[in-house]
Amino acid sequence: GEPTLNTNLGPVIRGIKRMTQIPVVVLTNGTLLTRKAVRRDLLAADIVVPSLDAVRTAVFKKVNRPHPSLAADKIVRGLVQFRKEFKGQIWLEVMLVKGVNDSLADIRDLKAAAAAINPDRIHLNTVVRPPAESWAGPLSARELERARRALGPKAEVVAAFSTKSASSGPQSGLSLSRLKAGLEGDIATLVRRRPVTAEDISLCLGRPGPDVLKALRSLVELGRIRAVSHGRRTFYEPAK
């Protein structure tokens, strides 16, 4: 879910910082950065990754389907104010949908907004998972590269997930049957959140690829999840 909805976000971040030197990164849709208390909570993080997919009202509504109380210009103002207060890094995440928010005018608006926000990086992505609507299509690699050049030197094209599979073995002391049941349950929980590939699951859960594939086959046979092809990749999502 959206982390800035949690009123304990600040104490959680500070608590994690006391436990480890691993950098804390917060992914947010950026809609609540207009609130001083939310910005204050995020000051403890090392990196904040807010989303900004459109600036024009009509385009913002189509690509993000926001609550009626939300407006793109207010979100931009919140991000600008946060940049003034935050000493860490801001990586702005932009999702482009073909024919929706990828026009030259939209890219120019995003570039102007990014100039005001002054992020350290701009992460450029497109529709790489099965979308909620059939009309939501991805940009080609060439189109993404063109948008990257237009957005300037801070922009980079990013992939949604690493395709490197984890190679850790089973945990000692657990029976194979318990491991299998636990893995299938973890996978079923994961796919309810978003469509994922076998590689995504292996990386997220820290389980070997062959174990993940075996569990996926079992879940598909049981009718708990289904496989969906999108582009050249296979994603898993809850069975309808």
C-alpha cells in the first residue's frame, strides 16, 4: 500500500535506521507530500521515490484515476517543497502509457515539472505487466529512449524487476512438505498484489528458480492462480 498513509511512518523509518546501516528507500505516489507532517516523516529516509506520470489535468485523470480531491499541480508543488526540505536523494518515477501520456506536449510538461522538483534521477518506465485495461499499452524501446533524451541527462530507462533469480537453498530444519506449502502460500499472497513473473518471485522470496516453478505449476493446477502472457513474458495473477 501507500506508505505515507501510515501515521507511524516516521517512527518506523527512524527505528529501521537504528537497526541497520542499509539505506531506507520509500516508494510513494507523492500525493500526500502537500502535508507538512508527511514531509517531516520522510526526512529520515535516505531515498524517496515519488511517482509523477502526468501534469495536465485530463491526462493525469486518465493515467492515474485519482481521487477527485487530488490535482497534479498540487502534487508537483508538494514535491517542490519536499525537495527544499529533504537532504537525501529523490528519484522521480515516470510511467509512460502509449497514446495516453507520451506525447511531445506531455513530455515537455513532465520535463518542466522535473526541473522545478530537481530530482537526483528520473526513472522512466512503461507498461511491462498485464494492465488493468486492454488499451494501456507499452512504449517501444526506441520510444522510451526518445523520451529519455527529451527529459534530459538525469533520466534513465529502468526495468520493473531484475531477472536474476535467487539461488539460496531451503532453510535447514524444515521439512520439504512444509517448505512447499509455505512457498505456495507466499506466492499466492504475492500475486494478489500485482502480476509477477517466476523470476520476480524467486528474487522477492529468495527461493531457487526450480522450486518456484514447481510451486507455480501446482498453484495453476489447483486453480488458485493463472498464467498470462504479456509481451514476451509470462506473468502470474489470481485466477478469475
